[in-house]
Amino acid sequence: MNRLTLGLIVMFSYGVLWAQKYQTVPDPATPEGKLLAGIATASDSSHKLALMEQFLAISPNHEGAAWVYTQVIPAYVAAGSMDKASAAGDRLLTLHPDDIEYAVVVLKGYEQRADAAGALKSSDKTSALAREALKTATGPDQDYARQVAQYCEYALLNQASKAPAGEALDRLVAALEAQNPQSQYLGGARNAQFVAYRQAGQNERAAQLAEKAIVQEPQNEEMLLVLADQAMKSNDGSKTLLYAGRLVEVMKAKARPPQLSEPDWARRRTTLLGAGSWMAGVTLATTGKSAAADASLREALPLLADEQMKAAALFHLGVVNYQLGETPKPDLKRLAEALHFSQQSAAIKGPYQANAAKNVANIKTKYKTLK
């Protein structure tokens, strides 16, 4: 649903319909009639609200009560009194069970605030009303009910985009999926959920979310990066190769997003291409696929800024080129490259340094015997 359509829903709710709905002709000879007349003519919003609350307190079952509720609900929303707006909406619903419009006003009020619990409750209630109306509505009424149902989904997405990682966020996304598993907003909500957990440093949870979300967002490079990284940490070689390979494919083909400058995109593209090729290369090297590992690691090496990633890439390049230089027959050029890579790895302090130094000695010995 576009913003124009959402705007029309809210205008419809606040506009002509609210001014006319459930109107009665007040009897000025009665206390209730005097209050209704005062409400209708009051120009000061605070005074009008006080009159409405007075009327509803003394005459909740009066024939004019429904009309007053239609006035007091948007007044409460405008004042930020969402609990009162929601309660007034519930009372209106007891009088008119098929009324949808009031619920849209209340939901709009919640949508504009960071109130995940309130928005979720209001969205579910309004969605149920809209879907019930769809069973019998026709023509414009059916279109309106359908738009309201979509707006309920959008409101959950909007709240999810503001919520931090945690149970409230998870409930919002689960509620959206329950309302409509095919919702056009579900992908965005899952992405917001993923980003929140990623920013919170909960990468394992972020990876779990990405497993579902990547189906709808197969080009999402951040999700692919997290999935590949988590698979690598879990020693799941097949998934590492799957997601790292897709990450490389996506970053090679993807155009610069308009929100990123050319230098920022170039840095991001280089970083992610390097990470994807590195993860694929290291995984291939540790599973005995020397030729494929050599290709991936050579592609990754000039893109890596992290010294320890470089050390690992150089170490594995030394190993796989040694293996390729030994079979099917000795290849002095390969062995020379293996020596060069191993020497570079041995020059970087870290966990690969000692083993790289041993490999240097072994390759030199092998190289001498062949030469």
C-alpha cells in the first residue's frame, strides 16, 4: 500500500464520516441535549473534551453516546492519551460491532508512537474487524476493508522498524506473519528484526532470522555475510560455500544503492567481496579442494584489509599451492609460489605464524631436492 492510500484511510476516518456518523438531534430541554449542543459548538479543544467526558460519564447509554465516542476518540489520539482512545474505541465497538473506522484512528495514533504493545494489540483488533468485514462487504466497502487490513500490517512493520532487539520486536514480526503470511511488509519487518539483532551483537540469533528472511530477500548482502560467517564458525562447509558464493555473486552484480556515495559503495563492495571469497577459499582449502581454493583465495587477497584474514589467506595459499605443485607431477613454479605465500604468512604475527614458518622450511627442502 502506498502512502497516498494510507493517507486516504486516515482522511476518511477523520473527515466527513466522523462529522456525520451517529449524529442525533439534541433536545435542548434535557441535560444531555444541552451537553451535546455544547460539544457540537465548542471551539476550544480542552473545553470540548471536558464536555464529552462529562456526557459519557453520566449518559453512557444515551442515543448520542456513539456520536460522542466518534468525537472523543480522535481527541484522545491528538492529545496522546492512547489508553483512553483505545478504551473509548472498545466502548463504541460494543454499540456498533461492525465499526472499523474508529479502530483505524486509534491504530494511527499508536503507529506514530514507539508503543509496540499498544500498536500490536490495536493492529490485531483492527485487522480482525477488517477481515470479518471482507466476508460480506462488496464494492467500495470491500476495497476499504482490504485497505484497512493492509494498513494493519504496515503499522506492525512501522513499529518493528523502531523496536530494539528483544521479545517485543519478535512479537511484532510474529503478529504480522500471523495476520498475513504473504504480506508485502513481512520481508521488511524480518529485515528490521535481523538488523536489530545484528546491531545488538547477537549474531547467532541474527543468522537464525536471516535463514528465513533470505528467502524473500535473496540479494541482501548483509544477511548473506552473517549466514556465511555463522556457518563457517559452526564448521558447516556446505552452507559456508553456499552463502559465501552467493555473497560474491550478489556483490559482483549489484549496482550502487542511491543512499551510498561512490567511495562508500566501493569500500563496502571491496570488503564484502573480500570476505565472501576469503570464507569460500578457506573452506575449500580445509576440505581438500585445492584448485578451487587457490582461485578464491587469490581473488580475496588484494581485497583484504584485516591482517589476520590476510595471514590465513596466505597460509592456505601456501598449503594449496604446495599440494598443487606436488601432483600429478612436481611443478617448480607452484612450489615457488607456495614458498612466497608461506613466507608472507610467517611474517605476520598471529595464530598462523608458527605453522607458516614450518611450511617455509619444508617447502625449501622440497624445492632443493627437485631443483
